Amino acid sequence: MSDTHQQRPQQPSMLAFATALPNLCSLAGLSSAMLGIYAAIGGHFPAALIGILWAVVFDWTDGMIARAIQGRSEHDRAFGAQLDSLIDIVSFGVFPAVFLLSYGGYNPWFLPGAFLSIAAAAIRLSYFNIFGLVDSHTYRGLALDNNVLILAFVFLFEGFFHPSIFSFVLYALLLVLLVLNTSSLRTPKLAGNWFYGLLAYAAVLTGIYGWMQWAVIS
């Protein structure tokens, strides 16, 4: 056995990374997204949107926590970035795909849109993992979390349309957002006090969609 192999530093365990506070917050966001997907599969769309709204909140919060912790190692930062990116695929790629399919009654015509949702998320996140921000305050393309924030707002008007028409409204909206996600359009990175706006937005829509879901099941 070579000296090089003997001197290789011991790797930390996976759970040592997973139990770090920022990563626990990321996993809480994954849990919210999973609940949203579960609700969407069952056709409980208001509940699904509540789940994904709080997935966005947790997605913003994990970064704030990570930046507030002093002395994080390069491995800590790298693991957190990878975990966050993989969770974003679920929250902002898989969730919209499942939501669209479920609202469209699992019609095969909605499969291309569902695929493009996941593919665009994978392409965008892979690109971001290589190149990062344009500068400290600017993204290239529309950030993926905006997709579900916009979806949650547009769905407020669902009652004004016949479901068959609104399903195509959602389809068209998703396709437009995917183009923006993968475009060279420069968009601002929202941070700082914008977090309180996000919290207020999530809280208000949670109240509205909670009431709508309760009205359906009661």
C-alpha cells in the first residue's frame, strides 16, 4: 500500500453533512415539495401549491443560514450547493411537471410539457453549477423558483375558466417560463429584504389556498 493512499484524509460521513443546519433546512424544503407533489397527484391543487410555496421559502432560508455560519469548510459549502441543486430539480422541475399532468387529467398530450419542465430544470441547474451568477446580483435566465411563484399566482384565476381551457393556459404558461429559464435574459437575484416579501406572499397565498382546500373537502 502506497504512502499516498495511507495519508489520504478520512472522508466525513454523509450524515455528518446532512445534519448540518443549512442542509436540514434544504431537506425541509424537499419535504414540502414532496407533500406538494403528493397533493397534486391526488388532484388537491390548492394544497399542492401551499406545499411548493413553502419549499421556496425553505430554499431561500437555507442559503441565509449557510451565509450566517462562520467557518464552514469548502466541503460543507460544496455539499450544500450540490444538495440544494438536486432538491431544486424536484421542487422546480418535477413538481410543475406532475402538477401539469394531474391538472390535465394525465392526458398524453401533456407529457411533452412535463418532460420539458424537468429537462429545462436539469439544463439550467447544470449550467448554473458550472458558470454561477453573471455577477453577484444577476442571474442568466429566469430563476426556477419564480416558475412556481408565478404558477401559484396564476392559479388564483382558475375559477374563471373551464378546466379544459385552464389546463392549456397552464401548459402555455409553463412553456413560456421554460423559455425564460433557459434564455440569456439577465434577471436580478432577489435577496435581503425580498425574503420578507416572499414570506408575506407565501403566508397570504397559504391562507387563500388553505381556505379553498377546506371548502372543497368540507
